[in-house]
Amino acid sequence: MDADRRETVRRLFVLATEIAETTHEAAVSGQASATTPTELGVAAESLRRRANELKAIGQAIAIAISGGATEWPAEESD
């Protein structure tokens, strides 16, 4: 893997870490006993958005390390 591609992958992992930290904050906020239903909905939506962002980053990393394939990697079942 060339240096530019490796740097791109590294930066994607940095971004994934930042998103994971934000996801953690949303998950923790949902655990508070005083959290209102509206706040729980906001936290749940944040979790959903962040999960989608992490999925996209994972796909981008897979493409980058495969040499820039033009097709998305196969979907993994959850």
C-alpha cells in the first residue's frame, strides 16, 4: 500500500474513533434514569446515524486496502 493510501486509511480510522466516542456519549446519556422519552429518542437517532457513519467508513477502508475496487464489499449480516 502506498504512503498516500495508508495515510487516507489512517485518517479514516481517526474519524471512526471520533464517531465511536460520540456514540459512547449518546449511549451513556440514554442510560440516565432522568432521561425523558424525547431525549431517549434523540439519543437513539444519534446511535443510528453514527452506526451508519461507521459502516460507511468501514466500507471506505475496505475499498482503500483492496486497491480501490469499484464495487462495495459484500454486506455482512448483523
